[in-house]
Amino acid sequence: MRMMMTARLDTAMANQAVSDGTLPKIIEGVVEQLEPEAAYFMDREGDRSFLLVFDMKDASEIPPTVEPLFHTGAKVSLQPVMNLDDLRTGLSAFGQ
């Protein structure tokens, strides 16, 4: 299932992770693990944040994905999402 993960890191904890070199390793690890179709990095209300769109095969993937982010004080959200083709398919099935 296509999922969108948003993560908003705690500024103080993320600053420490930048200083000690762990933040790049954490983010690279998550990106390597998920192999997202899209990855965007931004500031959200003054906090380091990012958004990944990826395929989740099983809910058991959630803990190993989000736990490293929790170590940076991140607020993490996972949400099923559709692209336009998915929406078209869903709407065509609905109309039948």
C-alpha cells in the first residue's frame, strides 16, 4: 500500500544529532530501508521536517521504520495515499 510518512523533528534534539553526526545516518537509513518513490525535505513551522512516499507491504514495517526517528524527538505520521491512477481506478470501481 502506498503510504506517506511525514516526520517533524524536535529542534534541540535534531541540532544535537546534526552536531554528533547521527542525523544524516538516521535519515539515510530510513530512506535506504523504505526506497521511497518521492522524498522531500523542508522546514515545517520552524522544525526540520520531511515527507516520504513509499510502498508498505505489511504493518509490521512500522516499528523499525519510525523508532530511529523517535530518537530525534520526531513527531511521525503515516497515512495511506493514492496517486491519480489509483484514484481513477477506485472511482471507476465505485461507479459500477
